[in-house]
Amino acid sequence: MTGQEAIIDVRGLSKSFGDKVAVNQVNLKVHKGDIFGFLGPNGSGKTTTIRLLCGLLTPDAGEGQCLGLDVLAESRRIKRQVGYMTQRFSFYEDLTIRENLDFVARVYGMSGRKAAVDEALHQLGLEQRQHQLAGDLSGGWKQRLALSACMLHQPKLLLLDEPTAGVDPQARRDFWDEIHRLSGRGITVLVSTHYMDEAERCNRLGYIAYGHLVGEGSPQSLVEESGLVTWLVDGPDIHRVADELRQFPAAEQVVPFGNRLYVSGTDEKALGQALRPLMQQAAFHVERTEPRLEDVFIRLMNTSREERW
Amino acid sequence: MSAFSLYRLWAVVLKEFVQLRRDRLTFAMMIGIPLIQLTLFGFAINSDPKHLPLAVRSAESTPYTRSIIEALVHTDYFTLVRLTDSEAEADRLLAEGKVQFVLAIPPGFTRALLRGEHPALLMQADATDPSATANALAAVQQIEGQALTHDLTGPLAHLKGRAGAFQIEFHRRYNPEGITQYNIVPGLMGVILTMTMIMMTALAITREHERGTMENLLAMPVQPLEVMIGKIVPYILVGYVQVAVIMAASKWVFQVPMEGSMLLLVVGILVFILANLTVGITVSSVSRNQAQAMQMSFFFLLPSILLSGFMFPFRGMPEWAQVIGTALPLTHFLRFIRGLLLKGNDWALAWPHLWPLLLFILIVMGVGLLRYRRTLD
Ligand SMILES: Nc1ncnc2c1ncn2[C@@H]1O[C@H](COP(=O)(O)OP(=O)(O)OP(=O)(O)O)[C@@H](O)[C@H]1O
Ligand SMILES: [Mg+2]
């Protein structure tokens, strides 16, 4: 359910730490109701970009709006309507679960505080443990607490920095169902993640590498635009085959997956030639398949590295 | 969104209270530090200050009285700052601490002297800090025999006699027995409050930075002033708990008198606690990490203890040290609390020591607000 109203619209966003450029000329447009997946290797600038968006860092250059408010001048008003979940747990470990939620509710001046906190505890399933110190929770539960705390004041925009890192599959699925429900209600979500299955559940993706936003679009369009061709090879002795295929420059990515091999490259003809000997052997089954998002991202990362060096 | 909201302030205050309650170490520090210090400083620290301000209250001015004053100044222990004939003014100077001594020359002194009646002069000393006056008073006794050697010649030579032509009587005001604890214990209250208040709050904001909770706090719509005041408020209570401990000790253990108004005490202490808390919170918002905050606190504590008049009599210090001392809240608090407990000073007499504290709070809080980091840069 994507509208046309741009909730995030920034241009030329840059930020350096010393002489290290963490975010370089990033243009980002996220529309109302979007679930925007933010991907990129470690240290590529995801967290920094998110901090720039919610006014926690001052950009060196760039301009734009967040929720129709100026990112540079009106960060105070932006904060009221944004729910930001930090990558590292940053609620108070020496406060109980309930006290943390109470604090958040008070700071945002919520009127029905008690009811809202009760409801959040109920949804979390933490009613029984509400008087436990937050510091005593397991890693995954801390994530879930942080998530529900940053949604407590019903923000219009959620900025979630790796919200499901270390969270079990059931909780992750619940989380993504919730994200889609919120999206359906017109809430915009920008979420950074390293999980491919989560990337596939977003309706838009942005891929950042070395501070540059190198790819943007729906998962489908990213796959199509990547120019990748992917073959699936099934057969015996897959690891020896993988080593042999890696000799061909056209086989840019050779990824063993169980007993199968994903072979991708951009030069369709050369890749076909590299695979021809295998196709002629009866023991091997070779077929064309859709490129996977992971292969697309790794290609994006590699090409942006080549451009850099 | 309003610039300052009592509701958000309340949120921070509540949170800080709960965190403080869970912090056993701070709790132990709150009670432990006063007890340790009281034991440690139970003994006196002596020194030999000179050029103490002296006022002379005299109804007459004759060559003889001038010689006596000259002789006093000549001992190096006194500087004449005021000559007056009003008893009220002299008393006020002493109570305000503008002078440490008042020499009273009674009417008819010269006549009595010349008649060989061995008249007496009265030397009043502000003995709240006995170590500051002891040597000066000893020096006064010396001049009894010598001051008039050059004036009493010829037919008057017999007046010199063995007993001296005149006598000086002492009157130690405020602390007649010269008990050093009377001075040390109220002073200690100031030192303890300075130490604990600054150190505890100095960590308050850096702790948020180091635990990573600052990122969350900054992402929420709390204002710097709300955070700073919110973190200060719980420690006001802590400060009063300490004051109660020290007051109990000074009453039951050291038998320090309590002359002034209780309400004035409570108000004055509040102002002083606030002054220290603003220092702490400002240190906290300026420093990058807890270690730096600690260093800065010590950088402030050391001169406070050394140059405020707690360790050494204020007037015994060189001028540059007095200038530094005047900028420190402890200096003014010591004058306030000694004046209150020992001299029974009232509101009007306390005000000259309180307004510098208020000014200090304003300036320091302003610096803290300016330097409060609103972002993670
Ligand atoms: N406060 C800072 N001071 C100095 N360098 C920083 C700071 N914050 C981030 N960086 C640097 O900026 C770059 C981008 O960091 P950022 O945290 O945005 O990456 P990320 O994409 O979130 O990585 P990850 O996937 O590991 O979370 C990194 O090289 C990092 O070292
Ligand atoms: Mg990150």
C-alpha cells in the first residue's frame, strides 16, 4: 500500500568522521506506507544514514525533508513522530521492563500511559516479567523490548536498525507480520537488515556500499536490473566442480548450497560456455534459475569496490 | 513542541530516582564519605596568616594611640582597613567578616595612660577559625611593653614600668575557647557536599554516553535543560541526607554550636548544593567519558579544598590564591555556614555570601547548556 507522498526525501546527504567518509552523497526517497529495506555490508554507512535522518548526527552536506519537516532545522519536531530503534540495545538496563516503557511514554507525553504500556507488555508477552530488570533479558528479548518501546508512541515513521538481529524465527515472522500491518495503516518503515528473507519481504530496497547508495528499487527490479544470469548445478562432487568453475572469469559467483551450486555472472554467453562441459555429463543437472537477491547484492558490492579502487 | 516541559522533566526525575535507588555504591558513598572525612579532619590544621584586616574603633586620636596602632601594624599580622568611632559599625564589620579584629580604644584612654592608671584596650577577634587568629593575638601581647617606648620619655619614663603602660584585653568572639572543631566541622560540611555532589553528577551524563543509552535519549524529544535538571533533582535529597549526618555528628560528637536560623540553614545549603550540582552536570556534559569527568572533578575539587579557606585561613593566602578562592562556591559557603552556626548571622548578613553562589549557578548552568551535546557527533 504505497502512496505518492514522500515521507523521507533527502538529497546529497554526506557525513565524514575525520577523513573517513561514512555516507557519501546519498539520495533517498521513501514513500508513505513503504517498507524500505536498507542493506549493505558491515561499515557501509547504514547506521550513520539512519542517525542523520533522525537528527542524531549533523550532516556535513545535504538537504531534504523527513515527514515534511526540514532534516537540518526541524529535527526536534521530527523526533516526536519518529520511532528509532538503535542497533545496539540502548534502553536502561538498570530499569525494569515496565519502568523503561513508562519512561518512554512519559517523555512523549502520552495521555493513556498506563493502558499503552499494559498493551505493549501484553503484545510482547512480557506481562509476567514486567518487573524484571531489562539488563537481565536475553539478547533476543532485549531486541523485542526495544522494538515495542520505539513503537509505543505510535510514530508515523519507524527507523529500525537491524531490529531482528538475534531474534528467533517465530518472533521474526511475528515482527514482519506486524510491520506489514503497520504499513497497511500508512506507517512508513525504514529497516536495515542483513537477512535476505527479510529483504524479500520489503517492497523497496536500497543497497549501500562504502557510503554510496549503489542500488535502489523493488526486489524484483533490482534482480532484473542487475544483469545477472544464474544457473543451478546439481550433481556429485559439488566442491570439486565449484573449484573448476571458479577458474572461469565469467563465473563471477560460485556458491555451494547444500548439494547444489549457484553459478552467476553477467556475461551470459561466456557463462554458458563455461557450463557446457557439465551440461554434457549425464550425472549433472544444469538449469537456468532466477538470480537470488544475495547474488545481486554481492555483485553490487563488488562492482562498487572495483569502481572505488 | 514546547521548549521545556515539566512533564518530561518529571519523566527524567523519576527515572533517575529509580536508577539511583538501584545503585548501591552511590548509596554507600553518600553515607560513607561524610563519616570518613569527619574522622579524618577531626584534628586541626595550623598555619600562620598575616596582614589580617583590623578595624580600630576609637574616640580619640593622640600620638599615643597612633603609636599603638602603628606598633600593631608593624607586627605584620594586621592591616588597618577602617578607623571608626561607631561601635555599631565595628560590630557589623566583624560579623560580616570584613575584618577579623576590632581594636577598641575607650574614651579617655590617653588621659588615663598619662595618669599612670594602666588603662586597658579591648581587642576583639573573630575566632571562628582559631588557627587564623592565634598567632596574631600572641603578637599583640608583645606590643604591650614596647609600643610606647619612644613616646614615654623624660618625665613620663616611669610609666613604662614592668607591667607596661597599658594592657590589651582579648575577646574572642564567636568561638571563645578557640576550639578548632567549631571551624573544621561546618567547613567539612561544605567540603563533603562539594566532593560528593560533583562526583556523583559528573558521571550522570557521561554514563549515558558510555552505556549507549544517550543515543536513545537524544532520539526522544527531551530537552537538554530537562535532562540536566532531571538528573540534578534526586541529588538534592542525597545532599540533605548528608547534611543531616554531618549536623548530627557536629551536634552529638563535636558539640558545635548552632546559633542561626534553621530555615536560613536549609535555604543556604540548598543554594550551595545546587551550585555544586550544576558544576557536576556541566562537567558531565563537557567531558567525553567517565574518566575525563573524574579528572575534571578533581581539577575543581583540589582548589576548592585548598583555596576556599577550609584548609588554610583565607587571609593567609597570597592574593592570586584569594582571587581563585573567590570564584569557588565553597569559599562563600564556608563564610555563610560559619557565620550562621557560630555567629548566628541573620538573612541580611548571609546575603553577601549567597548571591555569589546564585550568580555562580547561573553562569555554570549556562555553560553546561551551551556545551550539552544534542547529537552524537
Ligand atoms: N562516531 C563515529 N566515529 C568515527 N567513525 C564512525 C563513527 N560512526 C561510524 N563510523 C564509521 O563510519 C562507517 C559507517 O558506519 P556505520 O555504523 O554507519 O555502518 P553500518 O552500515 O551500520 O554497519 P553494520 O552493518 O556493521 O551495522 C564505518 O566505517 C564506521 O567505522
Ligand atoms: Mg549499523
